[in-house]
Amino acid sequence: MLTFEKVLEVFKDYLVEDTRYEIVMTSHGYTVLEWDSRANTWVGEELCATPEIMRDVLLDNFTGYLEYKAIVANGEVSEDEQIRITEQRQRLLEKLA
């Protein structure tokens, strides 16, 4: 059974590296917040009513982060890089199973 704790544990290293995202407990449940350091403000939020929603939100953010890093390093996301990103996503999904 997927729990919030398991999702947070699996994505812990990613959340330390990508400081744009914070996860906070609100009176309505866990919320993923996105910070824009240039504008010095929150630019996005996603209420995660279930661990599955949190998993999907963080997996999408993780994928976008890896693609961004590839673009910064190489100017584009190559086919090899896309394969590597897909493999990294799959490893995270396996940890969450």
C-alpha cells in the first residue's frame, strides 16, 4: 500500500537537490509548493489528497528537472538522455511499488 511517508522517502534526495519544491502539511492535506527564486514568490501549488497524487506530481517534477539539467548541459535532451531519464523514472516507480 502506497503511503505519503513512502512517497516522501523515495523522493527525499530529489527534493534536497531541487529546491524549487517544498511539501507542507496544511489543514487540507499535503501540498506541493513551487518557489520562483527570481520573483521571490510561490508560483504553483498542488494539493495531494492521496499518496498516488503526490507520487504523480513529484514524478512529473522530477522528470522536468532532469530534462532541464540535460538542456542546460547539452542545449537539448538527446535520445540517450531521454532513455536515461525514463530509466530513472522507472527506478523510482519500482521503489514505490
